[in-house]
Amino acid sequence: MDLDFSPAELDFRAEVRDWLAAHVPERLPPMDTGEGFQAHRDWEALLAGERLSVVSWPREYGGRAASLIEWLIFEEEYWAAGAPARVSQNGIFLLAPSLMRFGTPEQRRRWLPRMATAEDVWAQAWSEPEAGSDLAALTARAERADGGWLLYGHKTWSSRAAHASHGFGLFRTSGARHKGLTYFLFPLDDVAVRPIAQLDGLPGFAELHFDGVFAPDSMVLGEPGDGWRIAMSTTSSERGLTLRSPGRFLATADRLLDLALDADPALADRAARCWTAAEAYRLHTFATARRIMAGAEIGAAASMGKVFWSELDLRMHELAMELLGDRAGGTAWLDGFLFSLAGPIYAGTNEIQRNIIAERVLGLPR
Amino acid sequence: MDLDFSPAELDFRAEVRDWLAAHVPERLPPMDTGEGFQAHRDWEALLAGERLSVVSWPREYGGRAASLIEWLIFEEEYWAAGAPARVSQNGIFLLAPSLMRFGTPEQRRRWLPRMATAEDVWAQAWSEPEAGSDLAALTARAERADGGWLLYGHKTWSSRAAHASHGFGLFRTSGARHKGLTYFLFPLDDVAVRPIAQLDGLPGFAELHFDGVFAPDSMVLGEPGDGWRIAMSTTSSERGLTLRSPGRFLATADRLLDLALDADPALADRAARCWTAAEAYRLHTFATARRIMAGAEIGAAASMGKVFWSELDLRMHELAMELLGDRAGGTAWLDGFLFSLAGPIYAGTNEIQRNIIAERVLGLPR
Amino acid sequence: MHFAFTDEQLALGATVRDVLRAHCPPGALRTERRPAWDRLAELGFFGLLLPPELDGLGLGLTDVLPAVEETGRACLPGPVVETAVAAAFLSPRLPKLASGGVCVGVLLPGEAYMADADLADVLVVARTGEGVRVLPGHEARLTAVPGVDPCRPLFEVAFEASGRAESGADRVALAARAVAVATAAQLIGVARELLAVSVSYAGVRRQFGAAIGSFQAVRHRLADVAVAVEFAAPLVHRAALSVDRDAPTAGRDASAAKAAAGEAAALAARVALQTHGAIGYTEELDLRFWLARAWSLSAAHGTAAAHREHVRASLSARDLRRYP
Amino acid sequence: MHFAFTDEQLALGATVRDVLRAHCPPGALRTERRPAWDRLAELGFFGLLLPPELDGLGLGLTDVLPAVEETGRACLPGPVVETAVAAAFLSPRLPKLASGGVCVGVLLPGEAYMADADLADVLVVARTGEGVRVLPGHEARLTAVPGVDPCRPLFEVAFEASGRAESGADRVALAARAVAVATAAQLIGVARELLAVSVSYAGVRRQFGAAIGSFQAVRHRLADVAVAVEFAAPLVHRAALSVDRDAPTAGRDASAAKAAAGEAAALAARVALQTHGAIGYTEELDLRFWLARAWSLSAAHGTAAAHREHVRASLSARDLRRYP
């Protein structure tokens, strides 16, 4: 057991740090505005030029074949440098792992390089009005057509869809609750997209209405009926680790200390606790990465990480709100606070995560 | 709206304070030892001699017909003075309110005066091995006999029964889940009592085995089949208020400040929060007392008090353990800590209380 | 000892509630800056705390608390507490104050920004050691600063410090306490509404074949909000009495009230969001106004943390007196 | 970067677990003061950290951490960490230390009482500014003081301060860190067992016609314990490496580990009691030994609060370095 970075890892860290120090832009406009969306795509393209947008991907798709440890190093440096939020994140963190594992070679070649450069930006389309936590209750459906499928139905809370080019999600191809679901990719061109403004007034969500949108067979990921398994198995491998890397919480914790250490000791204490918790998440992730690199699946344990980071993020931002009071407006802390409130909701609510922990980690009865 | 004590109330407070200052003994031996039980009974008798053991009861039963406000004042002074725990508490706080409301005049005359002086000490006998939170699942039963009933079955977690003279509890007289329960009083003479040691090694619990124990009709409280309603309606009137009066938490909070104010400010902050919370419970209780004195029932709102005081008590004692560290042993704080851990369990677990709040205060579906 | 609002106090609250239901519906929050102001003025709302000789009703803070709570419950925008409470303490002789004919912006010591300053006919500025300044709105330069609450915009206020400051440290301290208590009462109202809306949603939203309010994870969290609000409210009521009586503990009591109410409202907001899920996160749902109000008022006139620190400082000075 | 125990480290842990299963069953906690001591001695347990020239195996704290965690999981009584860890740092040349032939009591700076002092053949006392004193057990006057853990009795230790103190502030600081980390590892073990026992009980105890572990209120709380333990453990593992490497952050890392492990164990204890209900509150159920151990070890060698304060002090001095 050791915690030593290799010389190559230390070199990589230095390279990333130097490059970011030279290139990280001033705060970009919000990514859910048209202008901000383009600015964030431009930033992704700049990253991609250095093969830094998707460091862990194979070189043929635009990455550096970096190890998970290197990816974690990249993330630490990225967030410490105050670099922009990732407009491509739904694609690179939610879809790409599934594409890598279940996609055909053709699908991977077609979609991954364009995702790495943000030529395509992908929106997720999981939820429906009546299927949130109970995702398997979804009713959007795909009907067989010549050479492909026609998609019908109504998706909602689709992050990034207001400006994105493509979407991915599950559609019902038969009645079986889980085994009747198929994983589709689709361009958003023919989908009726209604942007939905979030608390900050910007259209971070959208509703998607499908009225016979054609998706060729080449846009089905895996086999028809395999959608649930694909979506969930990605959850239990890299995604549990890559959805929110420790780097962003370490950076938040460092900034929180700046705000808190000279304040009331009772608040400084809360900040120090958060800082230690961010370290705990980092260390835990190093252990998890080691297991994944040795071929293990994370499985349900990913749910423990989700609960831990989302509640840590909330505590940090709630504390920042206490520290800033009326002065919070217009700061990145306020944006972060609003975003942190969504943490226990998205990617499976924390109630669902606790059910998974209870049943699948602890073995409690349903 | 006002918070002013009347001159009579202030006089009463002064009288109680002076009397306690002159009479409160040094720490008595633990009440669950034979010696301590007797010492606590003697203390109750001394209180009763001054009509201070049950101030709110009518004079004919040994009280002073004090108002609820005066009773709260008594409690504040009692706990502030560091007076002994009440060996009679199951009787005077759990049974007596039911006796007052549902007992016959004969039952009240027979039992209340002896309870006030601790000539009789009552143990509660609610739970059974398979009926804890799900109390209505109890199976101990009473069979009709000449002039009374024969009690059969097995009760457990009976507080004080190792040394008490009498018990009270529910027994099944028919099969109906709630309406088949009857409220019995019984002497412990013919009951097989097996003391159960608690975490502190003392027999604060006992198991009771009934093998045809005779209870005459005069020992049935209310009508056969009315037991559940009687037990629960007491819960929703005074008991919600009298089970744990604010006085004990105010006293604990004051002592906690002594321990904490010069410690790490992060701990002092937690102590100050507890102190304010104890004030909140006190003020809330004044409001509740006012409503009861105006004839209202507390109803399910009593569950909010239970959750609040039990979790406050736990926070205070957990903090004291942090402040004392290795030095906690042998202090009243350690006893209090162990006792506080039981707070969210006894008198209806806090999970049950939250269900009650959700359903009966908030109107959420079952 | 009668720790319950009187029929008169409750009736005033009920009247204000009825007015706000009619004239400050959720839709008004999207279109109006001062909905229901004139109706409240007709009721004499802005003169409640002023003495009769200034055309007021001479009531105490306690008397108006249920009415102030209703303004929070309705998420009423505009400088209502500033005009009806702060100005009554700081600058009671302002012309037309009692009639609601003047809209007042207030900046208290230690505060960075003034809420709704752009609506104010008169600005009352109390800075530490500088006494109280009263100036016409047009004499100040206002710079909008970003905030969290679209219905409670904040402004930096600059003006020429001419010689009109009146002394009045006592008045300022009293006003600060009264404003903290009134804001706490609004927060209780906000929290109650957030709870009510969340309970209502949990009763109808179905997942896994059942109303989500039947799941313990959801219902127990809502129960926790109910408990937090239930035990914050008496601290607020006590603080109003304490301020009215100028009790020696009034400062600490006001801080305890503001902290507890702010924390209860923040909890109610968090649980409301968690109960609603993604839909709670949208601009379309009216919920967002109450969320924003919970956050803006929690921060206004001292955060919970700042008030907790004040309570702790008072206790650390070994002032353990209680009111009552 | 290989943040996982090696096969050797895990094998040592498994060996200790097997020994303790056989020789420290729950029943032994009621009758024996040093169960399994001799068996552990046979394994070389007490010489693991000693260098080969002192008949030890020359292992690091990291190497023995899984084994130490097992002693916590089994609720092993006796001065095990004191003899196997503290003495190895403070007084490695004690005769018969490696063989387990000597039982050591240890008092570190700032500590009031010595655990298991009545069992100790040798007492090692390190007081601030006084260096390290080693004295035979019979030279000390022991006064039993009440504690929370029947299997870990505490004693006040008095002795004639004769001239045998050895200097060694560095050794003492290192020992204090190592003891904090080892105790943290035991706490993780205690917490894991408390969780396992509670999960098992929640799976069989039925109320309202269902296993209580199917109720969200119960299962989500157990999930929270699992999360707390899961994220405390890596802090403990890191701290062991940090102590072994004498990293600049070792003191803070040890404190972070002890605080997190102590809090996780305290939470596990509270939830275990709440899950069991009244039966958990009894002397008859073996659970009580693990509850007591969670409380006694949380307090031993610095409470969570004291260690949190140390972490905060280090950060407040703007030492934001991280290991690694």
C-alpha cells in the first residue's frame, strides 16, 4: 500500500498545471446562454487540441489513454485552476462510458471524436414527467420502422438540451418493465425542444417531445431491450467514480477555508470538517480507482460515494452562504449553492441511493 | 399575550426554591439498587409531606391543585436544585393522568394518595418481546374469572419493576387488534419478576411473567376493551407535556454551559445552541400549557415535543461526552448520556413519532 | 402567563392574510414590485406601531407579529418590514408614514446593501457611530448588486454625507432588534408555506405506485421541518415580547429568534426542493419565490451564524438570565 | 499509487481475525481480562513493529493496520495497542516486549488515566516536558476511576518521580500519532461490527408484519452508518502511511483519522441502539461491549472534538499541504 505518485504522474500533473495556468479563461458567460454555450464549446475545443478534454480515452478518440489516477490528477488541477464547467459533461461522463463498453466500433468512431472536441454536445434524456426516481416506469416508446425506429413520447429535465446537438436516453420497445427498454442516441434536430428555466433563470433544463422522430438502427446502443442494463452497468463501473471527481470538492474546500478561517471559530470548524471530508473522498477515490484498474466493478458502493459527495457539497455551500450573507449575490458561491442543492436529486436521488446501499451493500430486506 | 408570572406564581417559585435548597439530599444511591430504591422512596415521602410530590393533583390526593404553569415552575426549580430522579415517575406521569380521567372515584381514592407518598411504586408494563413499536400486536391476555380476571403472558422492558409494588399495562380480552385490549392494574406480588440489568449494570428493566395472576374487577381501568383508547388519550393530553418537562433540560443546558463556555468555541457554540433549544422547549411548553388550561387537547402535536426534547437531550449529553473525554466516568453526565440514548426509544420511538406527525399533524398519506 | 396570541392579534393576522390572498397571489410576484401595498395601507398596516399622536395605532411588535408572519407566508415583496417596522422605530415622524404614503428603504449598522432601495421615497441610513440619516430617495446614488431573490433586489447606496444625521444609538439598537424579530416572523411564514406546499406535493406525486409522502424517507423529513418550525416560532414570539418590554435579554432573544427562524426556513427550503425533485428547481414553479425568500431573509439583517455568535457571546459573558 | 492493502497485510489481518474468533468470543469478554493474548504473542503480534534486532518483524504501522482493526472488531480487551504499538515507539528495548511476555500500560501527554494499568507489568509514562519514564508496575500506586467500558478499566497512576526519565520528545510525538491511528483503526473495527450486528438484527426483528430493516427510517440510518465508516477508513489508512513516512502532515492526518473514526463509531453505536430498541439497552446482550468500546475508544487518546480542533489549528496556520 502506498500513496506515492509515479514520476510520470508527477510530470503529467506539472504539465496540466502549467498549461491550465496559461490558458484558463476569465469567468465565461453561463453555459446555458447561447453565448456562453459557444464560449464553453470553444474552451472544450482548446482543451481537445491539447488532448486534455478526455485524457483517459484512447488516443484514437482524442484522449491520451491516461490511467484513472492520471484522470484524477487532471481533475484536481482542472478545478484548482478555476477552469470552466464542462459543457460536454453529460456526453463524456454519462454516455461515453456506455459507448466504450457497449457501442459498436463504428459507433465509437463516429461519435467519440466529435464529443471530445465538443463538435457534438450531448444532452441526457432520462426522466419523464411521471418517471423520475421510478425511472423504469417510463413510457416514451420506440416503434419499429424501416431501417430503424420512430420515437414517441415526452422526456423532461433534460440537462443542456436547450443548446445541445444530440441526446441519449431510454425508450420503451416492449412492455417488460426493465427488459422492454432500449438505449437510443438521436440528433435533437427533429425533436421539439422546450427550454425550461432553472432557479437562476437560465434554461438548464428542457422538455423533449418526440412525435415520430426517426432513429436509424445505427443509433441503438447495444441490443433492443438491453437499455436498462447498459444504463445501470455504466453506473456501477466508472460512472460512480467519474460523475463527480474529488478535484472539484478539494478546490471548493480550499476556497471555503479562505472564506472561513478568519471567521467565527464555530464556522471555521465547519469549514475544517468539510476540508477533511473532501480529503476523505479523495482518498476513497484513490482506493476505488485502484480496484477498477485491477478489473473490479464498483457496483452498489458507487451509491455511497454519491451520498457522500452530494451532501458534502451541500454543507460546503450552505456554510459559504452563512459566511457571505447578503454578499453572496453574483459570486460563484451562489451559483454553486444552487447547483449543490440539486446534488442530492440528480443522478438518482439520495433516497434511492440509500435504498441501494441498504439492499445491495448491506443486504437488508426490501 | 404575555410571559409574566403572577405574584402567586412567583411566591410559589420562591417557596419551592427555598424548600429544595434546604432539603435536597446529596446524590442518592442509584434508584435501581435496593438501597437506592428505598432512599428515593424516602425522598418522595419527604416531598409529599410538603405536598410537593404531585403539586398539580387535587388536595384530597396529596397535591396542591396547582396549575400547569405552577407545575412547570416546580419542575424548573426541582431540576435546577439538582434534586433526585423521581422513583414514582411511571405512576405519577403515566398512570395517574389515566386514573384521574378514567378511574372510578374509588380507584382514585384508593391508589392516588399512596402513589403520592410512594407507599406504592408503580411499574409500567407495556411492551412484550414481539410487541414494541407495534404495541397493538401484544398477546398477553386476561381471562374472565369469578369477580375478576386471570392474567397470562409475558411483558418486558418494565421500568422499575425490580423493586416496585404494582404494575399497570394492557392485556388482551378479545381478538380485536385495538378494541380487544383492556387496561389492568395489578400488584406485583404474584407476578414472576425477572430483573434485567441495563447498560449501567443495574436492573432498571424487568421481565414480568403472568401465569394466571388474579386481578379483581376493581383493578380494571375503564371498561374492558377500552385499554388502547385510555392509554393513547392520556398520551395526547397532559402526558405529551408532563412526560419530560422543560425544567430538566434547562438545568442540563445550564450545566452544559459551565462545562463548555471556556472550551473550544466550536464546542461552546454547540452548547449555546442547546441552551437556546432548551429555551425554545420551555416557551413552547408555556404555550401548550395555556392551550390545555383553556380546555384543548394537544393531540398528535405531543409527538413533536417528544422528538424535540429527546434529540436535544441526546445532543447535550453527546457534547458533554466530547467535553469530558476520559473524565466522564462516574459523573452524572455519563449516567445522563446513557439515559439520553434511550430517549429516542422509550415512550414511542422517534420513528413512530415522526409517522404520527406525518399522518396526523401534516395529513400525509399512510 | 398567557403565551398565546390574543383574539385581536390573531384577527389582525387573519385580515392581512385575507388581503394578501386577494391582492398578492403568486402571479403578482412575477409582475408587481409592491402588490397589495395600497390595500395594506388602507388597513392602517403601516401605522400599526406608530403612536396615536403620529396617526398610528400604538401597537407593540407582539401585536403585529401574526400579521407580519402572513407577509412572509404570502411572500409579499416590497420594503414592508422596513416601512412598517424599521421606520417606526428609527424615524417615526416621517410625514405620511402611518398612511403608507411613503415607502422607506432602510440600512442598519453593519449591513452592506439596502433592499428595494429603488422603490423608496425616503432612505433611512443608520451607520455605527453616525446616528440616523434620513434622505429623499433622489439624493442617493443606487447601484444594483446581484442577489438571490428576484423580488427583493439589493442596492449599494451612496450619498453626500451632509449634516443631517440625528443621534439615536438606543433607537438604532431597538430598531435592529425589532427588524430582526419581524424578519424572523416572516421567515416562519415562509417556512410554513414551504412546508404546506411540500406536504401537498408529497400527497399527490406518485412514484413506485404510491404517493411519495407515504415513504418514510420523505415523510420523516417533512416531519423534521414541522418540528423545526414548531420550536422556532415560540422563540420569535418571546423575542417580540422581550423587545416590547425592553427586557435586559432583548438583544439575545432577538438573535435567538432570527437564528432559529432562519435555520428553520433554510431547512424547509432544502426539504421542499428535495421533495419536489427537478420540478422544484425550475423557474416556472411558484415554489422558487419562497425558496428565494427563505434564502434572502435568512441572510438579511444578520445570518443565523452571526446571530448564533451573538447569543454565544452573551452567554460567554455569563449572562444566563432568561426572559421570562 | 496503490492505495489498497497488500495481500500480506490482509493475510496478517485475516490471521488475527481467525485467532480472535477462536479465542476471544463474546463470552470471553465477561470472564477474561486478556483473552487471546498468548495466542497473539505466539503469532509474533507484539513484535510486529519492532526492528529485527529487537526480535521484531520490522513492519510499519500501515502493515499492521488490518490486524489492529480486527482487534477492534472483536472488541479485544487488554492493553493491546499500548503494548504492541505505543511501547514499540516509546520504549522498544523493553525486555520481552517482542514476545508478548510483558504487558505494558501507557500514559501519554495530556492524558489523565491509564487503561488496564492493573494488568501491566511495566508502566510507560510520557508527560509533557518530562521525557519518558519506564517503571515496574509494582512501583506505581493505582487508583481505579470509574469509566464507561467494563473491559477497559481506567486508573490514576502515582509514583515517586525518581531520576530515570529518558528524553525523547520526538519519540513521544511519534508514539502519540501512532496510538491515535491504531485506536482509530480499532474504532473502525468496532463500527463495522456494530453495523453488522445491527443489520443482522434489522433483518430478523419484525414489527407491523415486516422486518424492521425494510422500513426506510431504519434502513436509511444504517446506510448512513455504512457511508460514515466507508469514508472514515481511508483517512485512517492514509494516516498510517503518513506516520510511517513521517510526512509533514502526519500530526494532522492522525487527528483527522481519529476524529472521523471516533465519530463514525459513535454514530454506529447510536444507530445500533436505536435499531435494537430496549433490548440493546441491556447488560445481557453482547452488543453492550461494542457500545462501551465505541465510547471508551472515542474518548481515549483525544476526543473527536480535540482532534478536530487540532486539524483546524493546523489549517488556520495556513498549512494546506496534503498527503499525498
